[in-house]
Amino acid sequence: MREYYENPELRRSSCIILILALLSILISYYTIDKSYERIKDSYVDNNAAVVGKIVKIHPELKNEVVTIITKNSSGEDIKSGRRILKDYGYSTELNIGLMPQLKNNYRNLIKFLLTSMGCFFAIVFLTNTILYIKIYKKLEMLILAAKNILDYNFDIGIYENAEGTFAKLAHAFDNMRVILKNNFSQIQHEKDFLVNTLSDISHQIKTPISSLIIYNDILLNRKIDDNKRIEFLENSKNQLNRIEWLVKSLLQLAKLDAGAIKFKMISLDINKTVMESLKFLDIKAESKNVKLKFYPGRDKIMLKHDHNWISEAIVNIIKNAIEHTESGGKVTVFTEVSQVCIRIIVKDNGEGIPKVELKHVFERFYKGKMNKSTESIGIGLALSKSIIDGNGGMIDVKSKIGKGTVFTVTFLNTN
């Protein structure tokens, strides 16, 4: 029961009812007191009239009559007097309208009681109406907000500054509105992302498949020499490898997004992880005449990470740098360590990335306008970012047109 009366709204209505009840008691007491005073006055006036009449006729009975009136009468005297009065038709059964002394008092009492009760019920009705209107308006606000939510309009909320149950309801409803708005925005974003991703996947797969169809058609329907045949088969193999890599990368991204991959966080030397990554890219760098160098910041830098996944992330970052560096260019990899963090830096002197495109480089299937690489699909950096995020790190990029690009991978130093 106590928690109910801690509610300001209930306390307010209870106070109003209590005040009205006390007011009703005071009015009733006042009415009864005034009626008693009138009856007393009427009683005294009536006795005074009887005494005056008797003394006027029999002055010698003055003291005796006054004594009889002012003292308590015996039951026998009362019965005797009633019998005498009854002979003249004056008894308790007589209509009050035939008793002038009581008639006026009775009418005044009835009028006063009716007026008081009318005022009391009018105040109660008016108070109840005001309280109901306030509650109804608040409920209308709630209904309107609910209808707007059903119409996917999440911008209309309920704001209640006062304390009480409705304020708690309004606050809870507004929290629900914000959560629904965020969830709806997230769902809409994911829906748009899915549509765009499917469109990009379709485009990425369509190009190599079209090439494969053409190569297959040429090989089947035309007479070509062995050198050309080998060339077409090599091209077909490259396109199949491209499709295989795309599917593999998409599956990896899907698993990362779904949280289906559990990283094996083991404290290992990050320099070894970087060096193993470089081994996969030596041939690619040589074929493009790009110098690939690694400068470790310390002989051994211990870092908790998933060796295989971080290696793949680094491979994608360095591979991207090689692809966007002209022949004769240079790609340099550094590792740095401080008391706060551990960094892996990949720096190239390639074509650079326009400032407006920097915020998009980690988006899936994004290819800049200056991207001349035919091998680039636009998924490697997105995959690297997901892997690095999953290992508790972060990746940043800075670039200048014509001077090159710097990718920085940062991890907290927990050693």
C-alpha cells in the first residue's frame, strides 16, 4: 500500500478527497450548530411567550411559572401536559407546518443542507472532471505517439517533466520509441546494405563468368593454334581463381559479421607474423618491379593475436599497396612498439587516394575512381578491417595524391 501513496498523482487526488471530506464535516457541523441555536432560540421564545401570557393574566404566579420552566419537569407533569394539549389537537403527530416556531427553522435547515450538499457535489464533480481531463489528455498523447510509431514515424515522443506513474510510463515509452527507431534504422541500413552487396556480388561474378563463356566458346567453336589455346586456358584459370577468391573472401566476411569465428588469441611475436605475410607477396612484388622491405621496430614484439587471421589481414593490406604502386616503386612495412601500443605500418609511394575517398576505402566492393588495377575487387581492405577489429585493434589510413598512402594498424600493448 505504501508504494501506491508514494505516487504524487495518487497523493494529490487523495489529498483533494480528504480536504473535501473535512470540508463536508465542517459544513455539517456548522449547519447542525446553527440549527441547534435556532431551535434553542425558538424554544426560549415559545416559553417566554407562555410565561408572559400567564403572568399578564395572573401576576401572582410569576415565580411559580418561571420555576416550572427553568427546572426539569417530572414525567408525570409531562404526561399531564400532553393530555391537556392533545385535547386541543396539539401533539407530536401534529404537522410541522402548523408549528410556526419549528416551521421556519426546519425550512432554513433543509435549504442550507441542500445548498451545502449541492455545492459539495459540484466541487467533487468539477475536481473529478479536471483530473479526468488531465489524464485523458495524457492518454491521448500516448495513443497519438503509438499511432505514429505504427506509421514508422519515430520522431514524436512523450515528454513529462512531473513525477508520478504517467511520467514513468512516458519515460519508458520514449525509451522504447528510441530503441525501435534505432532498430528500424539498423534494419533499413542492413536491408540497403544487403541489396547493394548482392548487386556488387552479381557484378563481380558476372564479369569473370562472361569472360569464361567467351573463352569456352572460342575453344569449342574455333580452330586456334596451341599458343592461343594455352593463353585462353590461362585466362580462364585466372578468372576461376578470381571467382574462388571472391567467394572465399565473402564467406570469411559473412562468418566474421555473424560472429561465427572465434579468434585464437595467443601471445606471439608480431614480427614473425609480418614476415610470413611478406613471403606470400614476394613474387607479386617482383613481377611488378616493386621493392618490398620490412623494418622491425625491435627484435621481438610480443602481441596477443590470432596468427593466421592477422597474417591474412596484413597480406591484403600489402597486396593493395603493391597493386597501387607503379613499377619501380617501393612498399615499406614497419613495426613499432611503445608502452601504450604496438603498430604495424604499411607505406607506399604509389598513386595515392583522393581525400574524399579515404572514408570509403574499407567499404566492401569500393573501388576508387583512380583505381587502375584490373585485379582489384574492393573486398580485401574490408576483410582486413573486420579481422583487425575482431582482434581488438584498429586500422587507419592517410594518403596524398602522387606521394603515396600509409596504412597504420594499432593494438594496445598489454604486456
